Amino acid sequence: MNIIVCIKQVPNTTNVQIDAETGRLKREGVESIINPFDEYAIEEGVRLKERIGGKVTVVTMGPPQAESALREAISRGADEAVLVSDRAFGGADTLATSYALASAIKTIGDYGIIICGKQATDGDTAQVGPGIAEMLNIPHVAYVKKVESADASAIKVERMMEDGYDLIESPLPVLLTVVKEINTPRIPSLKGKMAAKKAVIKTLSAADIKADTQKTGLNGSPTQVMKIFTPPQRKGGEKFSGEAQDVAKSLTAKLSEIGII
């Protein structure tokens, strides 16, 4: 069985800057890392391989430098890696990204389980994983916190909910998006690092995956950044002081004045 793990390389900073003209992230001069949620996806893919056999193929869409993220994934136990890279993919929103990755996965073929992190830290939409599943016309389960069992035909997982979890069984192929509660990612071993250094990373272009360029990049992105601005700074509210009973009366009067109560 081929277990496919989709990852993304994101800026390693909380001070993300946006180009005001293009509406895109400024990546120049910013260190990039594997999206933290995707580290759990890689680890779960490797654990499934160790339990039920097969191989783990890691896929990412991005510029040539995203190859470093794929090599790190191999150092963590993945077997193969595919870089989906073409200028035609530039400026893609979540829909266009899902289309390109789904097309790449169709090209790779022979997949049973696809795993994604629940969301990327630079976009926080949590849309790409389910979008891939929809375009491949396969079932998907989001917010998976545990894989109960899996074999060549079906998988049983726990989906995290606010008040507990759902136990869901699905036939294969299936796509899962996982949360950080699912495991603890391993540290790359020396053997893994050596394998990553020697690995041949396969690159797929838009032509290789037979992508319709009207559905990729900016052409295939119905959502566009129209305006970027800094929200006005909040002004301090009114403060009440004194005895508790007096403060309560003053607060009640103020809330009544502005129509809240």
C-alpha cells in the first residue's frame, strides 16, 4: 500500500509579512520549515507503514527550495518524495492548490491512505486536505486524533470533537487530516539523515500531471487578496473602581446606557 503524506513548507516566524502589491507572503530572507501540523502527518504515515506495511510517499507543492522539506521528511522515515513545482502554480489559493495536489496524486497512483496536517500555520484555512479528497472523489475524515486499526481495505479512526470523539470506519482509499494529539513526531536518525541526503527527489510539472492551467495558480483561484491593511488599534475602555457593589451598579448602568441590557 502506498501511504501519501501531503506537506507544506511555511515561514519559520510569527512575524509574517505580506507584499502589499501582490498580496503574497514575503518569503525572501525568511527561514522555511515543515508546517508543524504536517510533522504529525509524516509521523503517522511512518507508523502506519510500520504496522501494515507498504511505503510512505511525501508530496509538496512549492518552489524548488521546498525540496529541503521533502528531504527532512525522508530523514523522519518516509521512503520517497515528490515535488510538484511549476510557475503555473504560483499564487494558488486553497482550491487551486487542492487541484494541483490531487492531480499529482492521480499521477502517482496506487494510494490507499492520504494524510495531511489539519491546517497550515501560514494560511490557517484547513481546506486543502478535504479539497484534495473531494477532487479525488474519496471519503475523508478531519481532526483525526487516533488510528484504531487499519488494513488493506478499511481504517477505523477517532475524530476529535469538542465533547469527546467520534469513532469512524471508512473504506480505502481515504484521506485523513490529523491533529497534534495523534502522536509525538520522532527525531531524524543518523540513518535517516544519510538516506535523505542520497534520495532522488522526483519533480512533477503542470504538464507531467496533465493539469489544466486554467485551474492552477492565479487562473484557478477564485479567492483573491484585494486589500491588505492593519486594523486600527483598539482604544482603552472605561474603567470602574471602588467597592464591588458600587462597581456592579456603575457597570449595569453603563451596559443599560449603550443598549446591551
